[in-house]
Amino acid sequence: MTDEKTTDWRTHAPCLDLPGFERVDGDDLWPDTIAAANAKAICRSCPFTIECAVDALSAGTPMDSIAPTPADDTIRAGIVCTGDDKTRRALQAAIEGRAYRQRAKRPTHCTQCAVEMCGTKTSSDPKIVPHAGRGICARCKQRNHYQTKKETTAA
Ligand code: SF4
Ligand SMILES: [Zn+2]
């Protein structure tokens, strides 16, 4: 097969010459601008999202000559591409027609006791407790476990 289809999507893409798809140097607010939101909306109705996402997987500036790097500082297939592994996973999900779910961010404080939490397994500071998962600290997890055990034994 020739590059006809590849050429076709590039020359017929609805984003051609439209603003908002590329980050302008120094514009750190770009992903949150109206222009970027409009760009993502255009991608949502674009018939070439798969071709575009496949191309974007290796459209970045490679760190070395071997590994392809995902696109950076651009919106492709509705994804704000930042040239990293998160971009690669989001593009891959778009290619496979899956919704890409970003991992939830660890809360900074325990949702049960409000103590400050860290992302490491141990902490040398007694005021900072490791995050045990699901938004609660290791101390609360242990307390909950103990409480459940006590209730089960009493029943
Ligand atoms: S998916 Fe978005 S960036 Fe890609 S060709 Fe379509 S409109 Fe352009
Ligand atoms: Zn807690």
C-alpha cells in the first residue's frame, strides 16, 4: 500500500491551520485555554483520530536514536501530548477505542483523620504518615482493620 491514506488524513484533517493545537513558546496556560478546549472538541468529531494517534505515538523529539517518543506540546486525537509515558498510554487507548483513565492523584491529607500523607512506605516524620491506599493513611488503615476485627470477634 502506498502512503495515500497517510497523505489523505494529513491533507484533509479538520485542524489544518487552526489555532490551539500547538503550544506557543512560553504559554504555560495553553492546555487550559479556550483555544485548546476548541481544538479538543474538533478532534472529537475528526474522522482521522486513529491515524492521527498512531502518528503521534512517534512524533516527538527522540531522547536517543532508538526509542520513538510521543508527540509533545500539541493536541492530537483530543489528547494534550506532553511527550511522556502518560501521553503514550492515552494515545494507545485512543487507538484501541478505550477511554483513558488517569490514575487518581494521591490526596495530600488522609480523608479520614486529615493527617498529612506521603507516597513512600515509611516516614521519619511522625506528622507525616504513609498513604495506605484509597485516600487513607497507614494509621487509619490499621485502626480500621483493628476495629473490624474487634467487631467480628464480638459478634
Ligand atoms: S484528531 Fe485532531 S489533531 Fe488529529 S487530525 Fe483530527 S483534528 Fe487534527
Ligand atoms: Zn488517617
